[in-house]
Amino acid sequence: MALQEFVEELDSLSASAHQALTSATNEEQLEEFRVEFLGAKNGRLKSAQKLMGSVGKEDKPAAGQKLNETKKLILGAFDDAKARLLSIEADVLDPTFDPTLPGKKYRLGRIHPITQTIEELKDIMGRLGFSIAEGPEIEDDWHNFEALNIPGEHPARDPLDNFYLSVAEKSGVSDAGVGQPTLMRSQTSTVQIRVMENNPPPIRVISLGRVYRPDTADATHYPMFHQMEGLMLDVDVTMADLKTVLRLFATNYLGEDVTIRIRPSFFPFTEPSVEADYFWNGKWVEFGGAGMVDPNVLQSVGYDPETISGFAFGLGVERLCMRRHSITDIRALFTNETRFLHQF
């Protein structure tokens, strides 16, 4: 290569470097420039240096001097560009900022205690052989009442006890709910109807989710809360099976020393019906209702109650959570007070 060609190559390299540095506006662009022009292996300045081998012997001193001048110009321009960007950043930064002060610690988020409880309940019931089922929170009259053996005149349908929304145009599973009122589900028992509509026995499922009732908020009630619904259907399922499952669940979650009782009650969708309580803080606290699935419910989904039997139960997730963590007011779980939630 002739000396003149080598000099022109270096001049072009210097001009390109100057243009790139002039347009650089941040550290990322400066780093891209450094890699492209000053890279130790494949940088353009390194490539130009390799061209020295093709310059004639008599022209090498002049070529080397030109190469050194070009390298010095590019490195100087690179240092000037870095200083320029640092100066711009200094003008933008708060002049009162003291970099010697210790930084602020980021507060890591925590899993909400209700979510922790739900995950633990899933684990316990999974070890008892129950799988997870889900259903919509907006329900029609059929799934929330009719299929659960709750007749039209039943007080559970009262608008003062439910969050009614509108008239359903179509149902999520079947046409049974078309043209009927829709509401925020008042119980997770709706999920057992949807499961039975689409699956033959045997069935062993649980459903965990939000339910809605226009209750006045106090220490033990809230208009939105969570339930765990359980359903087991097969041949020759008895009340003894239900009591065994509730007892196993209680001792697994609340501890071997927990005192529970099961007392007679009434629910339209179970017969016979019971309520389960645990003893805490000097008094009995209800944590759910249960019973043998009413034959009318089995017939509503096409089962033969003469051959199929089963039990269902619904437990309040918040009350179980409160018992575990010694929380005395359910409202504390929904205030989003970070100091409270940071304990869990």
C-alpha cells in the first residue's frame, strides 16, 4: 500500500470517529464507540494499524508517525466526550446529593396472609386426595340458587342479602341460566354444581375463591371474603367420611391440640347438615358448614341419588387465617396497611 493511501485511510478513520463522538449523548453510545474504534481485537484503529505491514519499508517511519497522531487524536476526543457527558449529568443531578450517605433499602414485598393460607389449604387437601376446581365469580340464578335446592321464596335470595347485577344473556356452562338474574356469587357451592354438570362420579374436588355478601363489616364479617368449598361423591359415601375429612383437615391446619365440635344445622343443599366450630380465644368460632349432598341437588345435575351419595363443606378462609396468626379483626386483612402485612 502506498503511503498516500495509508494516510487517507487514517484521515477517514479520524473523521468517522469525530462524527460518532459528536453525536454520542449517553454512556451506552460511548461504549459502542469504544468497542467499534478502540477494541483491542477488532477495533477499527487496530485494523488500521495492521495495514502498516503493507506500507513500503522506506515509508514506514512516516506511516508510523501518522498512525500515532491519529491514535492520540481519537483517544483525546474520546476522553473529551466522556468529560462532556459527566458535566451534563452533574448539572442534572441534585446539587444537595451526598454520595457518601448510605443508600435507602428497598422493601421487599410479602405474600398476603390470605394467599399464604389458600396455598396451604390446597396443599393439605391435595394430600387428602382432593383436586382443584374453579368457577366464575359472577353467577346466574340457576347455579347460585336453583340447582342448590334454594327455592324462589327462600330468604337467601333476598336482594338485601346478595349483590344482584343484571339479567343473564347466556350461561357459562349451560343454557340453564339464560334470562335469569346474575349476581356476585354468595358461596363457592356454585362450583360443585358446575363440576357435577360436566363430570361423572367419583368426584373429589375443592374450590377456593372470593364470595360476596352485603354484610356490615365488623371484627368477624366482611362483604367480600374467601371460602374453600369441598365436594366428594361416590358410592356409599357417609357422614363418617365427612367427619373424618374435617377432623384431618383441622388437625393438619390448626394443630393437633385444636378443639373442634360438629353440631346439627340446616342448609338447603345438604341433608343432614352440620356446622363445624373451633375453640379459640375463650369462645367457639364457626369455621364452616357441611353436610351430605341433598338428593334434590344430585337430581338437578342428572345423578341418581339411589346409587350416588356424597358430602360437601364450605370453610371460611379468613377465619382460618385469623386463627393461625392470632388476628382478632378480619378488617385488618383488607386495609392494605403495610406495617401489618409486613409481619407475615
